[in-house]
Amino acid sequence: MTIAFLALAWAMATTPTPPPPPCEACTQGAPRTWLLVVSGVSGEKRFADGFTEMGTALVAAASARFAIPDSMTWYLAEDSTRDARRIRGRSSKATIMATLTRMVGQAKEGDRLVVVLMGHGSSQGNESRINLPGPDMSAGEFAQVLGPSPATVIFVNTASASGEFIKALSGPRRVVITATKSAREANETYFPGYFVKALTSDAGDTDKDGRVSMLEAFTYARLEVEKRFETSGLLPTEHPMLDDDGDGTGHADASDKGPDGRLSRSLHLAPLGGTTLAADPRAAALIEERRVIEGRIDALRAKRSEMTESAYQAALEPLLVALAEKNRAIRALEPKKP
């Protein structure tokens, strides 16, 4: 029922306002990223402090590192007065559902809709949920409100007892990450601190391309969690999982070799080259071409069960090569570092 946070020096309310309206960047045809960060009931001051630090760190990085417009970034927390600049409402079930519903309605195919949950998790019967001020919200309820989204959904539940969210939310064009492998792992989790660190710093950038993919962030956090338990000599009480092939089964050892890890490897919150490159028309054209290739890869993965493995790999390889070539071409346009 509890969740731990790392004592990290994160970079750094208003009353609830309507969810973000369409912005100028949203009308130009380029893929967009929508971000919703939710921190639930804390129970103790140390958890409240930790959730706020991690949540505000993600929101700060959304603008500074990921080039996500403020109008497309949403942070809901238990106490909306803790950070008047960044917390935009209370994390009640009604506000979460209303915000997600409008985001889903505005997001288009090719966009990325990212949801990050922090807090205490619990289960009732076969249903996992995140504990919120007021009624809790179940995995099934998140799945219902996200169901119509044409966007690629990245759903990260860093709470305890979060493992069952994978079964409920898995699907095509979906990355689902949980801090635990089942609802029975209900002890405090260390995963969220490491995951946020991976996204808000260069710690998780293992391929040194200047960005951190969802797979890199997950892998960094998972390995740090494992290292923590090994160092302490305690039995692990959390096993982070990732599912991105839509089969409803998560894997701890996700990688670009699959079965899970291929989609998340290609998904980043930060654009290549940051905001400067995003404004370059040459880069914009290459990014759109890359989006088309990624769409073809997604479509192929959706048909994998209907194909022989050799036919699937034969069709996938040239698409992965084309994707790598586009990424190299985009990186070639990045401003040179002094």
C-alpha cells in the first residue's frame, strides 16, 4: 500500500481549469505529445514531498527537455496548492477522467499520449487501482477512457500493486509500464524515483543519442531497482514490467529483440535536436517520413500473430533499417555542440 521515492534534488495551485485547448503547434501536422502526470493520495508527508518533487520534475522537463507545450502538459495532484505554477488541479477521479477524455478527443493518429501515475496502489478482487482523494480509479476505468484514442498511448504506473494494469491497458500502439508484476506486490516501490531520473537527466541515455527512449528509461530504472535489492541483501518486493506488443503480458527483460521492447525503443518524449531542430522544415519532413515508417512497423506488429516468424522478421528488417536511416539523417541536422 505504500510507495517510496528517492531523495533526489529535482528541478523545479491553482484551482482546476479546463483541459488544454489546441495550440498553434498542434495545428501544423507534426506529431505531438500530450502529457498527464497524476500523483494520488500520499498518506505521509514524506510521500507527499516525494510525489510533488517527481511530478514537478517531469512537468519542468516537459518544457525544457521534451519541447512539449505547456498547454499540452497536465499535472494533477492530491494537494493542488503545493506548486501554484505547475499543479493544475486536484487528482480526483472526476478530474482525471475529464482531462483524459478531452485529451483523447484532441489527440490525432501519430500523436503520443503519455500518462504517468505516482502514488499508492491497491487491489480489490481482480481489479487494480490507484488510490486517489475521493473514489479510487481502476485499471479498467483508465482503459475505458483511453480506448477511443487514435494516438500511441504510453501508460506508466509507478505505484505499488500496479502489475495488473498491463492486462487492462495492453493493445496495439500501446506501451504499458508498471512498477510491479502483480497486484500482490504491494510494498513500497523504488521504481518511480529511478524512472523519473532517467527521463529528466542523461542517466538513462545508453545509446548516447541525446534522448531517452521509453525502453531506455524502463531498463535504467529496472536495473537500479535490482541493484538496490542486491546491495541491501533483501528479497526483491517489486519487479518492473513492460508490455508494448499488445499481448497483455509484460516482460522485465524487454529489449529491441522483443517480444516486448521494440515499440518502446522507438518512442521518445524529447524530439531529436530539441526545439531548434523541430522548427527546421528539412527535419520536419524527415520526422514525418519517420512517423510513416513507425506506423508501418506498428501495423506489421499488429499482424504478427497471422504470420510465420520468418515472414514477420523478413518484413520487419527493412523497416527497421529505414527507420535507423531516418534517425541518422535527422541527427545529421542537429546543431553542432561547441
